[in-house]
Amino acid sequence: MAHIVVDVKGETCPIPLIETRKALRKAAEGDVVEVVGTHQASKREIPMAVKNLGLQLLDITDADDGTWRIRIRK
Amino acid sequence: MADKATIIVHSGDYDKIYSALIIGTGALAMGMEASLYFTFWGLQRLKKGGLERGPLSKMHMLGLGKWMIRRRMQKANVAKLETLMREFRDLGGKVIACEMTMEIMGVSKEDLREDWIDEYGAVGAYVQEATDSKITLFI
């Protein structure tokens, strides 16, 4: 099972959401997609998309520099 | 069947094309289907080289306002309309061009970015799309 990292640091709406979706489309079942970004609204929106897509949100972590990480299992 | 968003793009204004494409790509990213139906002034933006050409809907000020907004958008790292259109299509979004507008305004298929357009349709195409859509907007 692959671990795919999507780096959208510095990107703004709607790019983090689009890149997450693209990575999830490409991923195989069981793969983990880890999205790393700085856009705060996207941090709330990506979990909504994950829910709509019926996928599993593993965790969300924040770093001190304002960077967030969201891990999703397909 | 997935939920669907259908958006009429009537305005050709720069900022409103942004709204349409951001909502369209957003819907696709959230797992919905999405169609953009370009008509009237919106259709002008499907002309070759036309996507970024629209005026601002407010404070255009002969282009000065648009220049300022574009500069601020660049600083904020906002994606170009061309990029959003490419993403919209890559994620499976559908683009419909209004045939009546083409006729009235004397626009031929060769004038348009045919590589972006999935269908040429009239009101029936929109109504059919909208009937099974959860979201429909007129921009």
C-alpha cells in the first residue's frame, strides 16, 4: 500500500481541495494520501470532501509554523 | 448517481468567471459532478484567448481596477483561470456552449476553444442537466 504525499503549501482556494481530489482519484484502495498545506479554510474543507467521498480520515495534525497535515485512507 | 452542480455562466466578467470555475472545481473535488453552461457574455470567454479577458464586474476603471486585483491575486498565489479550467476538465467537469448565443453573436466553433467544450446545447440541455442537480446557479 502506497503512501502518497501532496504538498500544497502556499496554495490557496481551491487548489488544495483540487489536488487532494486528484491524488485520491489516482490512489488505489488502501493507499494513504497525506496532504500538507498552509491554507486554513482548506484544512476544514478537505475533511468535508473526505466525508462526501465516503473515505476514511485518519488524522489531522498541526505544526507550530501553521502547516497542517491531513491523512486520508482510500 | 453522484450529486450534481449545474451553473449557468451568463456573465463574462473576470471575477464572475472565477466564481463559476471555483465553485465548479470545488463541487468536483467534493465528489459531485459539475456542468458549466456558457451563454451570452459568458460564452465570449470561451473564445480563443478570451478566458482572462473579461472586465471586473465592479471598479473596473478602464482596466486599472482589474490590473490592481490581478496583482493582488498574483501576490496571494491565486490560480489563473486557464489553470482552473484545465483542472475543471481534468476532474471530469462538463462544459456546454450555448448555440443560440453563437448564432446571435456570429460566433463559429472555430472561434472557440473547442478542446474545452463537451457539448453545444440550447435551453433543453440546461433544463435536463438542472433537473437532476442538487445545486444550480446563475452567474
